[in-house]
Amino acid sequence: MLEGLACAAGRFGSMYRLPAWVRMRHILSVFRVCFRMKKAVIVVGIGEMGSVFARGFLRRGHPVFPVVRSVEMEALAAEVSDPELVIIAVGEKDIQSVLQQLPAAWRDRLILLQNELLPSDWIQHDLDPTVISVWFEKKKGMDSKVIIPSPVYGTHAQQVADALDAIDIATRVLKNNDELLFELVLKNVYILTTNIAGLEVGGNVGELWSQHQAVAREVAGEIISLQEKLSGQSLDAEALINGMVDAFNGDLEHGCMGRSAPARLERALKLADEHGLELSKLKQIAQKI
């Protein structure tokens, strides 16, 4: 450690005379040489979820650079052109615009973690990311709460699993794209069913299943039909519902209706209209709110 500090002190020298972007690149170079530092991880969107991944990779010894609203991705890519990973942690509504603007140097090292993801979301941009279906909750002022292990698949899946393991968040590394599609649809069914059914019945997921199972099954059935249209795949509805119930059992007190529930319902109905799909239960709920 002392040798590393001495090395860094000697190399910093008159660095203050350099432009800011050159200083950033020089600092990274010095720390890598003197402290054998691992390559940087970029986090685009450093909210509650992005901060969890940032902490995990910091624990694994990676410097982490955030992209916030005041930072242009291209500008940071000019300074950090060869990161280890680029984690896209923006919300669902922003994911497409971010992927469209992605610097070319970052395209082959992406991690995606949004809800309501399907393969078409990245295939349209000719991307092959590592994807994690997040099953832990992180809210302001509270630590991460694991519901069930989060499945992850892709080239960098083990790195993501190791980073989350470093902060005691359980994961499962998947074997293939078919498993990934099932897990993404399962999370979509869970999120959309609980949020949309919650607009009608309120309460938590334990109450939803024990007291309003008919509503939950009807909403889930329509969501699965929508997921089949969006993915172009035939899906095992009962396996998805069983998986949803397993997730319910992971946190029976989890509230059904988040702030995003009305927007999720509106988005689901818009997608259904675009694909010529009639979702009568969802329309009925929409008419009541």
C-alpha cells in the first residue's frame, strides 16, 4: 500500500495543469499502475437500484463512475473508453432513449436490470447484454431486501453475481436464453399483476392471493397473453403463475400497488391495442380509477 502511494505521488506531479478530461484519464492510469486497480464500472442512473450495484462492484475492487443527468455519456466514454462493465440503471421509461445514445465503445459490456424487459428491447439495437431480473427491493433510507434470488444471464453474469454476493444479495446464474425469457416474463407477470390488481383490491401480495385469488388469476392471465404477443413465444401460464406465487411467499407483506401502477396499466393497454389484443379485465380496472 505504501509503495502504491509513493508511486502515485510521484506520477501525479504537475497534473493540475492538465485539462479536466485529461486529468481523469491520467488518474485512472496512475491508480491502475500503482495499485493494480481493476477496470472501471460505469453506472448510468445512480438512483436507489444503481447505488446497490455500484456498492457491489466497489466491494469487488472496481472504481465506479456514475452517469447522472449533468454528465454526457459520450463525454465520459472519451475519458473511460475501456470500462469493465456498463450498468444501465435508468427507469423503464428511459431505457430505449439510453440504448439509442449508447457510445459504441460500451456496447459489448452492458448490464440491463429494468422491469418490463423482453429480448426485443435490446435486439432492436443489435445488442447482446447481460440481463438480471432483480428480485430485491431498495428504497430510500432502507437496506436492500431480498425477496427471492435474482436470476442473471449473459457474458458477464458471473461478475454481476459475484458483485451482488459481496453485499449479501443472492443470485442464480441461468444456462440459456430460454431460461432468461421465462424469468423476464415471470417478473413482468409479478409486477404487472400485483400493481394492476392492486388498483382494484389494494393490500399486499399475501392478501391478494389469499383473499382475491380470482382477480389475481384473471389479471395474470391477461398479462401472460400480452407477454406472448410481445415475445412472439407460447408461454407456460401455470408455471408462470406458480412462479409468481413463490415470489409472493418470499415477502407476503409486499404492497401490491406502487406509484407506477397507473402508468403500468396504461402502458399495458396501449401495447395490447397495438397488437390487436382485447384485455377486458384490465380495461374494467382502468374504467374504475
